[in-house]
Amino acid sequence: MVTSKQLKEKFRDYKRSFIHNWDLFKENKVGLLGLAIMVAFILVALMSPFMGLRHPIDWFAPDEDVVLVENFLDQPSDGIVTTSIVERIVPSANSMPVDRIYLAGGDGSIVAPYGLYAKSSSDGSKAWQGWSGAFETNSPISSNVIGMNYGAKRDPSDMDFRLIFGTEAGTLYVLHDGYNSQYAPSGSNVYAFNLDGEVVGVDIFEVVNRNLDHEDFIFATTTSGTLYMFDGLFNTRAVINFANATLTQPAASNNGLYVYVGTTAGEIYGFRTADATQIGDMYNVYEASDDYLGGNPEEDAANNRRAYLSTDLKEAAGMVFITTDDGRLHLLDGTTMLPVTGWEGGYKVDQTLGELDLGNLTTPNVRSDGNEVVVGSSTGYVYRISTTARNSTAVSMVRLSFDTSINNALTTSVVATPYYDAIYSRLIFIPVRNHNGTLSDPTDDSTLLYAVNSDGSIKWRKSLEGVAFENPIVYDDLAMGTTQHIGEGEVVIATVQLDADGNPVTGESSRFYSYRCTGNMIAPLPPTWTMDEDEKPASGIEYYLGTDAQGRDILSQVLLGSRIALLVGFAAAIFSISVGMLVGLVSGYYGGNVDIILMRFTDVILTLPGLPLLIILAALMEPSIWNIVFIIGIVGWGGTARVIRSEVLTLKERPFIDSARVTGASKTRIMFRHIAPNILPLAVLYMTFYVSGAILAEAALSFIGLGDPRTMSWGMMLNFVQHANALTAWWWLMPPGICITLICLSFFLLGRSFDEIVNPRLRRR
């Protein structure tokens, strides 16, 4: 048992040793410089959480500072808006302007009853007069809303614009909204048909010849598992029941000959509209994806892990597009209900480096020729997939602020269908849900609307209050009688606030926004101290080191990045030194076959190319800081083991080891009680070099895209600089590079000074 006297004696020994070594260390001015730099970084890392810094990932500069885009509408939208937005195009001889926007909303109150609201596209005012300015329904609108002009295509006065939608109470509505109508449709302008359950979705097919109105088709599905087919005069053509299966939204083919529907069990059906007969056999996305989750259909079903249709079907160019919750895109031939050649089992949507995206995919947005699909994922990725070559590319900007971990909660996700505007702007509009760092509190969630070029670069970004449940729409903003485009169209999107349980909040919590597509990001912003007074940000916020291309604060990223650098450096170095010290200690003391086996294994580690091995391991493992620490540590212990072994071979022949052996001390006690303390200074010396090596390794991995995107390290900052093509933005490029250089230099200088203490022959005489 250790007595207090022995403890005091040990303390005095350690104190004398420390004072002696400190006196030696002080003589080395270079070492003092390295110590000062290291202490400065440590203090910054410890104090950074208390400096009131902006979040390095979730904080964005106000839009007025970094975005140049014309804003048309930004106002409350009369209750909750969770379904699609529809625009009314007014026909004329010279143009096709939009004069009204329809939103399905309301919260059931007197002020905002359930129903369909019509707004002026120019200023957002009520297009339908009256108390509520809405066509009131007896329950919330549950389906998508479709608008179609059945009348003249060039004469506004002969326009026959109809709106089709369904409600939770099971009523299917068809409204006629005349060109000069000032009130919500009523009387003969309203047709209502009661279905057998809540209306899930609607679709239509319009025959171009308006004299054949009865040849049009209207399709509707319900939660009771029924598919309805009506003609243009609302005569029932067919009623198909699927035995209480919950159906998805129907999808009519472009030629009107077929209609497709799916169930939440993953079953896809096709029917001929002429006689309601089924096309081929049912296609089951679950059975086709036989490696879904556990790879055992019976086991997966028993554990309630069945694949289901996460979104609606879409038909284009004779093909049916289906997305599922297991990260797959299925492509069927619409005439046979068989997979398109090469798409058997569905296409596994990949993240970078072949990692399967197991997120819940959004409704596919399909180009009219069917050659390209855009889908979003709950993991935060957006993909543009070629249906001819099956090539996928994740839009890089979405990856800037999301959690790629499949098993962890997301910090950012694509919650509405990315909209590809192939007519006016050639842009992809992506609504991204931002949790603002509080996953458990939906009340502070917001939406970031990105306008992205076809090459994945960001054109502009806007921060919106609330969450967008439906994709934005884009229309041309021509005025009546003009002959040319004013701009590249307008994009309109609606959002809704959420309560603590994640449900839409009643009252005026929804908003709808309209922006011109022609905008651009002026970020990255240079430091405010380099700007003239008339150039400074409109918000008045000071950016002492400027912003990145997303409008995030560089100073906060640099200061908070010191914590990541020191964490990776010390953790990887301690792990590597511990492994190397243990291997060297056991190998050197035991010798014989143990020494041979351990040293041959060490030789293998030493001969492996370091950086390529780091890259391979980082690519195979989930990107996270702790995985990076493990990878760096497991690769870098070989040199330490060799040096420690050499030192142990010398120490174990010393007289004090013989004395311990004679007194009956075990091998374990001799190694860890008598030898280990004598090699510890050498291990500490090598650890100082390993810290800088680990920091450089993490920066290299992050720079090439293998770092943890959830943490803003200095290496990730350089990666973002590279992807943003902002190498000329010195305020973004230089700070992380300088910090990496200084912190690595500090540990190198410390190591050289410790080397002189451990090895007296290196000291100056």
C-alpha cells in the first residue's frame, strides 16, 4: 500500500524533474516559440464555444448581403399550405402570361376556411373577392391540384380554365374559373362527386380537340383502395378496387391510353383507359429489390421493413418512374409493365464513391423526353440521373450542410421535389429543410430555396420562413400583349410553420414567395474592413474575414476549426503512440517468435503507402471525425514501434532490470513498471511529431472530399474553396492554410526541443 510519505516523495521527484527539464527547455528559443503558438491555439479552441461565434455550418448571412434576386411576393397565405401550387395561364395571340396563382390551404377557421385560394400573380392580393377569398370545402384538400384550360388557346374571353382536386372527406371537385370571374366558382361552375374515401391524388388527360370533351379522362385514387376513371363530362368510365390498399397518386400516360397506380405495399399496376383491363402483371418494387435492407423478403416483412412507394409515380416518354424508400429508382415500360432493359431490380441511387443512399426519395421530376430524372433524398442529396446511361451526380451544394449518417438524425434534408425548369430558366430549384441545429425542435425549422445551374453550381439561394411541403413552380412573367420575355420567369413556393410535434401550425403561419429566376450570389464576401462605406453589407453585419460562397462566416469557421484540428491531432497521436509503444515494448522484451511476428507485421505497415492507404480506408468507412482519427492512428504506429523496440532491447539488459527479475517480478510488471517509464519521454517526443502529421492527414483527406461534412475543419474549408472555384478569394483560402502551417510548425518546433532534452548529445555546448 502506498503511504502518504511515498506520495510526497514521488511528487517531489516529479517536481524536480519538471524544473530541470524546463530549465533545459527555456534555453531553446525556437522551442519557446513553438510552445507559444501551441498554447495560443489551445486557448482559442477552449474559448471558442464561449465567444458567441456563428455556427460554422448552419448560420448564413442575411439574404440582402449575399443574394441579388428580385422579390415579387412575400406574404401570409391564408392558413396551412401543404399541397401543390397551380398557376393560371391566360391565352393570347402574342404571349401566355400568368394572372392567378391557386393554393390549397386554410385551417378550418372562420378567417381561413378549408379550401382553394386564388391570388393575383402580380401582388398576391385576392383574385376571388368575398369574406375568405376562397372556394370553401368541407375538409382539407388532400390531393394535388391540377389546372387545365379546356377552352381556346389564343382568345382569353373563350378560356375554359378548370381546377381538379379532392378532399379528406372524399369529395372530388372540378371548378370552372372564368377569365373575368371575380368570385369563387359556384352553381353550375362547380361539380362535386363523392368518392369512397379520402382522395389521395388526381390526374387528367386532355384531348386536344375541344369538341371531343367527353373523350377527356379524369383519374382519382382514394385511401380505400379505389381507382376512379371519369370522362370529360364526369361520366364514370371505370371503378377499380384494390381490396382496401392505400393507393398512390395516379399517373396518366402522355397519349391517354394508359393509367398507372401504386400501393403503399410497393405494388405497381397499369390499366388501359379504353376498357380498364390490366396491362401485363403487377410489378412489385419490394420483390424486385431482393437485397433491400436484410436481403430476405420474408424476414424483412416479418420485421415490418417492407419497401413502400414514398412518392407518386410519374410517366414520361412511354416510361413509368417510381422512387422508393430504399434509395432506388425503378423504370418500367408503360406498355408491358416490365423493367426497362438494364433497370431490373431498380437503380441504386449512389452517393459519392458508391455509397448507397438509403434515404426516402422524393417524387421524380422527369424531363419531357424521359432522358433525365431529378430526385431529392431525405439524406440531403439531390441527384440528376441519366435514364440512358444511368449516371448519377449529387449536386454538390446540397452536400454542404447535411448528415450523411444513415442511422443518425439529419441536420438538413430535401423535403420537397426538386423542380427542373427546362423552359424558362434551365435551373433546378431545390427546397432544402434546415433544422438550424435543433433536430428536436421543429418550430425553428426553415427552408433554403436553391437555384442551381445544370452543372451543380449555385446561382442563388434564399432563406424562407417555415418548411416547404411541395415543389416550387416556375412560370413566365409576361405582361399581356408583349412579344418577348421580360426575364427568365418567376419561381413560386409556399411554406408552413411547424409546432413542437412537427405538425403544421394553424393560423396565418404559412407564407408564399415569388422570385425572379434571374438572380445570383455575390458571396463569397471579402472582409468588411477592405470595403468602402458604400460597398458594406446592407444588414450592417461585420464579416472580419468575409464569407464563403454560401454566406457563412469565415472567422467562425477558422476559430472553431482549431478544436477539430487539435482533437484529431492529439487523439490520433495518442492512439498511434499507444499502439506503437505496446507493440515495441512486447516485441523488444519477449524477443524470439513474438518479436519476429510483431516486427514482420510492423514491416508490412511501414511498407504500405501511407496516403493511398488513408484514402482507401476513409472511402470505405463512414465519414466522421472519429473514423478519421482511427484511420490515421492505425496507419501511423509502425515507426514508433520500431524505435521503442530498439530502446527496450537496450533497457532490458540494464542491471536494475536484472535486479527486478531476481526479486521475482513478473514480465508484465517489469515491462510496465520498470521499462515503460524510461521509454515514455521518447514516446512523448514522437507524439509531438505525430500530432502535426495527424493534422496534415486530416486536412488532406478533407481536401479531397473524404472528410466529415458535418464538421467544419480547416481541410473541409479548403475543400469548399476548391469546389466553389474560389481560389482567388484570399480571405477564404489563406486563413485555414496559415492555421494548418502554424499549428504543425509549433509541434515540430516542440519536438525538436524535446529531442534535445531526451538526447543530451544534441544540446549545444
